[in-house]
Amino acid sequence: MVVSTRPAYRPYLATVADVHRLSPHFVRVAFTGPDFDVFGTAGLDQRIKLILPLTDGSLSDIGQHDEAMIDAGDWYAAWRGIPTESRSPLRTYTVRRIDADARLLHVDFVVHHGAGPAGSWAESASVGDEIVIVGPDRRSEGYRLGLDWHPGTARRLVLAGDETAAPAIGSILESLDASFEVDAFIEVPTRADALALEVPPTFRVTWLARDERDHGAALTEAVAAWSATAAETLARAAAPRRQELADVDVDTDLLWDSPEDSEGEFYAWIAGEAAMVKGLRRHLVQGCGVDRKRVAFMGYWRLGQAERQE
């Protein structure tokens, strides 16, 4: 039953059910939880929050054991009210796959030298470990909150991102059928990090190995080369007049916009390191003239900066 007054997001107690090393830089963790049967199943690029254990293994109490607090939607206020030194780290991730009937949720983590709290936790995670996951409640009519995929009527799609966007791109692509014409470009640390996806054979998915190159260089070149071959499509997606873009300082400002569904043939979805995303968006909107309402972009992180708490 859908309840309009029920919070769209709530904390779920979660236990690690399986840990699988997908590649040198990707780990997939399967979680189970007693309430996952009501976990939202929108898929796509659904965002969730991970409440990670402190160094002593303890978890902050944000109401995960209190049905009244869960129903009231007070988890974030509870988390913010905990003193910083004793507050569990909170990080944003993407649902890679959810099977509510089996009460299984899969999340893919990027692991590497100097990884932040979430990546470091995933690399050492074991079956039985506990965390709290804040995610959608499908009993709420707002459970699709946290989606940035809004293609509207578009059937000509391009997706571009680095390894931090790979889980979302994979989930989105696996939700689409062969009626879409799709190009996806995913930059990953090494060739061995290219992952198998269950997508129609007509989808063009290109994995780009970064190796020793600068972050985003391979992806930027690939999107530029693609746009040269898609000039007619991009021309039909053009705005009626030249668009000015604010010069966002990616070191201090949030680089994030996911326009709502609208009419049009073309749609672009870009995510990953903020400076790279900024450049790709500028190329499509100002370089190619694409209507900015047809381009979603999300700066997930900033090169050279530590992960920030929410």
C-alpha cells in the first residue's frame, strides 16, 4: 500500500551477505536486511546513503531500531545531532541491483590506494558485518526521490562517466530495452576494470582504460569524437539561442543538475569527477549547442579533495 505521508527515505539495518571482487578496482557487496522487502525498486541511478561503522565497529543510532523515528523521517536530524567525533561517516552511493523479494541489495564500491571511508570499509568487509543503509521506502509515494535519470521522450541517449559513475550507468543501461539507441562511455583505472553488462547487443558501451593518463582525458576525447559523428542528432537537440553557463568553481560549489522529463529526441547523462563533468557539459551545451534541459550532470567528487560528509 502506498502512503503519501510516509517518509520517502528511511534507515534500514543491513548485514553483509556476500563480498565479490569484480576487478582490480571494483568490489560488489550484497546486503540483506529484515525490512528490505519494502525497499524501493525504482533502480536506475537511485541514490542511497551508507552509515558506516566507526573505527571501534560501532554504528551511530539514527533511529534504525525505532519504528516511531523511522515513520517520522527523523534519521538525518538524529545523525546531524551526534557530535562529530562520535558520528558514523555518511556517504552517498548508488543501488546497483535490488531484489526486494529476496531481501538482497547490491552496491558496487570503487577501491584503490587512499580510498575514503566507504571504499576502505568495502575492501575489508566480511559476511556478517553490519551497517545502516538509508534508502527509499516503496510504500511511500515519494520513493522515486533520489533519481537523476529523466530522459522524458528521448530515445537517443549518451551516458558518460568515470568509475564512480559506472554502477549508476550499469543500472540505467540494464533497465533499458532495445528500442533505445545508446552510446555509453565509461572511464576506469585499467582495462581489467571493464565489467560485463546485461544490455541489448545494439547498445554501444565503450570502456576506456585511464592507465597513466590524467583523470578524464580519455573520456573527454571519446565524447568529443562521438559528438563529431552525431552532429545531426545534436543539431536537432539544439536550444533556440546560445546558452550561457555560469562558471562554477568545482572546488567550492555543487555541480549538479538533473532537469525534469521533457519532450525531445536526445538526452545526455554525465557523472563523475566534478571538473571532468563540467568540461563535458560545456562541450555539449556551448560547443555543440545542445539544449541544457537535455543534459543531466552530477559532480560526484573532486580530484585532490577528501570526501566530504553530507
